[in-house]
Amino acid sequence: MWSNYLSATHVEEVLQALAHKGAAARIVAGATDLMLEMERGVRQGIDTLIDITRIPGLDDIYCDADNCIHLGPLTTHNHCVASPLIIENAFPLAQAAWEVGSPQIRNRGTIAGNVITASPANDTITPLMALNASVVLSSSTGKRVVPLEEFYIGVRKTVMAPDEMLTDIHFPAMTPDQRGVFIKIGLRKAQAIAVVNAAILLTLNGQRIEKAVITLGAVAPTIIHAVEAEQFLEGKTLDDAVMQTAASFARASARPIDDVRGSADYRREMVRVAVLRGLRQIAAGREREGFPEQPPLLRLPTLPAANSLLAHSIWHGEAGSSAETSIHCRINGKAYTFYNAQRKNLLRLLREDAGLIGTKEGCAEGECGACTVILDGMAVMSCLVPAPRAHGAEILTVEGLSQAGVLHPVQKAFIETGAVQCGYCTPGFVMSAAALLQEIPHPSTNQIRYALTGNLCRCTGYYKIIEAVERAASAA
């Protein structure tokens, strides 16, 4: 793992550190991809992580005077899901962001991180490509703008230099005559890597298509255009024969591989299905159906002040160096100081150093939710958070939910409904449910289900768990 960790407070510090460290450094925003890549040996030779989550203003989403939408490098998937600007003017991106991982992953994972990871199965790259996005890459020597079409050179490979930081993503806002949709086909409804995904953006003149853009993910080394389908659609109207033919053209453009998620033949057919499904939704005016009006984010309505500006940048390093070796934070309202724990993840810090063993490790990959905690007002998977991010932070674990010996309403409801089964997953479910009820005190059943998509129960007893959350909400 890493040896040094910089919590930066200015972009200039980041660029200087990148210039000094080069390929041995990586920027941390969400770290939901990077932590796994380092653990699996995909990213090697990295000894320094540069955390940009304490730099103010990097999560801005705005539209400029030229009707161009900008996303800062700390714009998370949940920021996009909740943004009226994105929902109204870049709807395929909002849909794709909603399909990423789980609420806990969407709270940490960033659009910029998705773009940089450069997996052809990453969901948000496909709509960004359809929207004609560009990225701004900054270094200590200047900036350059790279169209997303030119950013990728292979699987997990980009033109980004080791000393560069992605500081902006921008694309034209959709115009009133444009309609768009994102379709994802995975092996399950949540926490799934795409078998195939597709983004469709049509510019219409009445019923006639003036321009068509169809981008496809997980079917080639990079995101690709279904060029023949795009060309065929121009000048047409969306009747069933046209849509069927366009979908077949899209199928022919795919160059997929066989892997554990699906065969090449299956992927090609799913391209046809996805494109046909998207075109039919646009034709019927139903592309926005199913997108939640109030999506559960598992973010507290008012994030604490610790979220999280530092007075100055901090280097965490090895004992004996000039760097800081201690991590100061508050957990369940109590101040803690930890020494020489900077190379761990937050889960191990809580269990091994704080002695708070209620937070469980189920998968260590951010898929099961057993390690869910509230970090600076947001539910996160603690296995995918570097421990130094706890410095100056406010953390709530399952041990902190009860007050003065009185159980939290969610804890009480879990007992009353028999939702506690083997018990291993229970702390994560309880934390997600407690965060949901602070955000949405009286959620619908669908909102409860959405909120719990990041938590897996291996006893398969979800009905009682949902009943428990409903009971806790009704008792509030």
C-alpha cells in the first residue's frame, strides 16, 4: 500500500506534489477504484496518495454563459443524481450516475475518477462521450483541453501524464430539441458492472431525427460510437422498423470479448436490446420513467462542518520521518488520536485501533455494505476509505447510535421484527437505515429498497429488514 499521504488544501499543492512524485503518486478523490486496484496489483509502484477531498469548491456543478455544463473533480455520482441542472440538461448522465454501485459508493466515487479509471464498463463515460465532453488536464506547467474522444488509448489507458490532474469536465447542455437516455444491462439491479451499456442522444426537428449519437460501453477496449446506426437514423422518424434496423446496426458495431459476465455473442445481442429499448423509450416519451423523484443518497440534510476543510495541508508518513504520524478525529462524539495507522483503511482503523468491532468486514471490496459508517455526514464503505481521511473528521459507527443506553429506533425495530438473523450484516444495514431516516424521515418502500442496495444479507431475509425500517419510520 502507500507510504505517504497528503491531505491537500489547494490545487497548487497537488500539482507541485505530482510534479515531484510523478508516477509514484496518485490522486485520491473517492478512492473506490484506486483502493481495489492497489490491493489487486493493478496499480503498482505507488507510494504517495494525494487527497483532494479537503479542497473547497471542487465539487461544483454549474452552467456557464456558453450553455456549457462543468463538473469539478470532486463531483460525486450522488451529486449528479441530485442535481436539477444535470437531470434537466444532461439526463443520460444522471441516469448513469444513479446506476453506479450503491449509495455508499456514489457518496465517495467521483465522475472524474470514473473517467480516469478508463474501464470500458464504467457507466458514466458512455453518456459523457455522447454529450461530447472534454476534460481539462492541469499540471505545474499549464493546462490542456482534451476531448473525451481522444482521451482513451486502450483498456484502462489514457493520454493523461503522471504529473497531471483532471480539474474540469465540461460538455454542452442538452437543448430543448434533444432527447437522451442511458440503458444499462447488468447481472443484477444494483452493485453490478455493466455487461453492456448504451447512451443515446437524438436531436429532433419535430418527429424527424436531425442528428443521432449512440455510444456503447463494455463492448470494445474503449467506449465506441455505433457509427452505422447513427448515420442510418439521421433523417428518419422513430417507427418500429427504423428502430429495429438501427438496433441491428448497433449490434454489428460491437467488438466484445467473452468474460465472466457474458459471452461475446450475448453482449452483441444485448447491444441490440439496449439500443432498441432506449429508442423505444424516447419514441414513447418514457425515457425518464423509473428515475426516482427523491433518490435516497444516504447523506445527512446538513453535513457537519468537519466535511472537511483543514487549516493547512498535512503529510502523513512513516514513523521517524518529518511527516505527521498521528490521526486525530471524533468517533461517536469522542475524540481519538491514533499513531502509525496511516497505511490502513478506515475499517481497520476502527476495528484494530479504536476497538470498535461492530463495523464488519464482509468482502473488503465495497460490495456487501457490512462496513458502512457515517463519515462527515455521508454513509460510506469504510473498507474503501484510506485511514488518513479520518483526520479531522466526524465518524459515526453502530456503537454510537444508541444514546444513554436507549436503542436507536432502527435498532429497536430490527429486534422487534426479527430482522436480526445471523447478525453479521446487521450493523451495516442499521447504519444505512439510520442515515436514510435522517435524510427522508418517512420513506416509501421503494426508497427503503434503493437505500439498502449497498447492503447484502447472506441469510436472504430482506423482507424483515424492510419491515424493520418501515416500523422505525412509522414510530418517528
